[in-house]
Amino acid sequence: MSNQLTEISVLLEISKKLDDLTTLFAVQGKEKDDQIKIMVSKGYSNSQISVLLGIPKGTVDSIRAKQSKQNK
């Protein structure tokens, strides 16, 4: 049973990493605002976006706040 759980957790981790890579390929070459908008639509948090794009979380927060104001 423990081996099965370990295998499942490894497969889930691999799946998550592949999702991250696919998303990074999708946003590659786009403006930061557009990258963040796409990643938010895919369910990423500001912290996750910050880590994946290599930009400060505060920058992500401010861009999202600006986008939120524009959408109102």
C-alpha cells in the first residue's frame, strides 16, 4: 500500500511540473501583464506566479490590482 501511495504522489508531482512547464511555454514571449493574466486564468496564485516567472510577489500583486481596476 505504501509503495502505491509513493508512486501516486510521484506521478502527481510530475503532472504538476508538466502543467507548470506547459503554462510557461504558453506565456513565453508575452508581456508580463499578459503572462500574469493567463496564469491567473489557469488557477495559479500570486506566489506561484512569482516563483515561476522569477519576479517579486509584490510586482505580481500590483499588476493584478491594476488589471482588476481596469476590468471594473
